Amino acid sequence: MPSDERFVTLLDSNFLPQGLALAESLGEHCPEGELWILCMDEEVERSLTILNMPNVRRIPLREVEDARLLTAKADRSAREYCWTLTAFTFDTVFKRCPGAKRVTFVDADLYFFGSPRPLLAELEQSEASILVTEHNFDPEYDKSEIVGRFCVQFLTMDTSEKAKEVRSLWQKQVLEWCYDRREPERFGDQKYLDSWPALYGKRIHVLEDHRLALAPWNVRMEATRAGGLVKPAFYHFHSFRITAPNRARSVEGGYKIPRAGRILYRAYAAAVGRAMFRIEAACLPVHTVPLPKKPLAALRRLATLALGRADVYVRIRRSA
């Protein structure tokens, strides 16, 4: 079926269940869309070939890497290299889809509870070339000085020369510096976006309806404003990791997730469980991510509980 929306993400074999959950949710809420996945290792490439999901397309890493990227890869962690590659995913899809008018990068740990159309409609109405989303931090968790105003979680760019110029500068920046450490004007690939509205003006549209894009750092605030949880277009399940065969948790916790927000986590756990069932039915491995042992971890957990915060733990049940 012809597709008029292209989405792209990247993931390795450890993130395959989350990637399949993302694909499932896009297939349900944007059936005319197409999800391109940059495969960060050969195992995830083989797995996606065997699973052969409709409207999912694979991009082998070897077809993207060039001398510039390989040089950058040599001194970066796997996480930092993923961030470096994000700026290149748009052109990677445009080259494979000459008729595409725009491409949207989505983080692999996003899950759609509604159509992405309202976000894209805002972009179309603004007549801009690029759509960005803010972190929209709850004031209690505001880390914008560290990680930036914007979140590279749902980022749309079209094929115009105006957008190409933005991408080109971003690519040069991440090739030069893209690390998981704090600097006044830089953090990974993300804080570079802070300068875009001032630099590019009307080329950039900042999503106005924050209720469409929820995450752990703003779900309580938005639920309070609405007098209850408004179902978002997507929820960003940041730091959600499968830590045991039937257990998952948010590994960077400390956010107050309201009861209505935890309903989203249970729905996501069910989607990840379906993905795990499908992977194992194809005789493919499901990887767990053991939590690193940290000194005084028990005391830290008690401290977060005392503040009224807690990590989100969910049980995963595999089912078709």
C-alpha cells in the first residue's frame, strides 16, 4: 500500500521489543505510515528480516556509515553514537524514498495512543519546514538548562532546501561533538536545537498542544491541568527497560507518575509483552538489561519514596 508518511527510528537488539511495540502502535494509529528502522547491529537486522512486519523497512548500519561517521564512532559510547546518527536518519530515508515529502524521527521508546496527525497538522498549518517538540518539563523536574528546551523524540523535517540547511549544520555539529556530558551550550545531539527558533525563524514550528506529547517529566502536570489524564498522541517511555524475563521498570526514576499515568505504563507493558511473544515465537532471543549495582542504591530508593516519588515497575505477560 502506498505510504504518505515516513517515520524513522534506530535501535539495537536489546531494544527490539520496544521497537516492535512502536511499530504496532504506528500501524494501528497511522496505517498509511511507514516505519524505517536503522539497525544498530546485525542481530536486530536479522530479527526484523525474519519477523517481516508490514510497513516496517530495515536500514543496515553499514549502508549509512561513511568515513566521517566511523571516525566519530571510534571515540563515542553506543548511546552517543546513536545520538550522532539521529541527524543523518532523515537524509537516509529521503535517499531511499525519492517521493517522500517529509520524514519524522521518533525515539524507539515512544508508543502511540492516538494518531500523529494532529502534530503533523500543526506543522502544515504553520507552513514551516520543521516540527520540534519541547520537553515541557514540570517545574519540579526542569532540566532544560542541562538537556535543552527541546526533546529529539518526535522531530519532522521536509525536503525543502530550508530544512536541508538546518540538517546540514546539525550533522556538522554532532560529528564534531556529541557526548553524554554537560556543557553550557551542548548536550548530546539535543541542545543544539535550542538555537533553531532564533536562527531559522519561521522554518521552525514548536508544537503548541503539549497534551499530545507526554512523558514521565510532564504527565503529572498535564493530568492536573486537564483534571485527569487526556490520552496523548504518544507517550515517551523514557528509560523503560526489560530487566528480567517478566519484569520491566523505569531505570531513571524519581518522577511522580499519577495513577492515570500508570495506566499508560500497563498498556505499554502489554504491548511489549505481545512483542516478546512474537519474537520468541520466531525462535529469536529476547534480551534483558540487568540493572547496574550502585552503592547505596537501597538508601536512594528510600529517599525517593520519602519525597513521594517512585520508579515504575510493571509485570510483563507474553501473549499474542
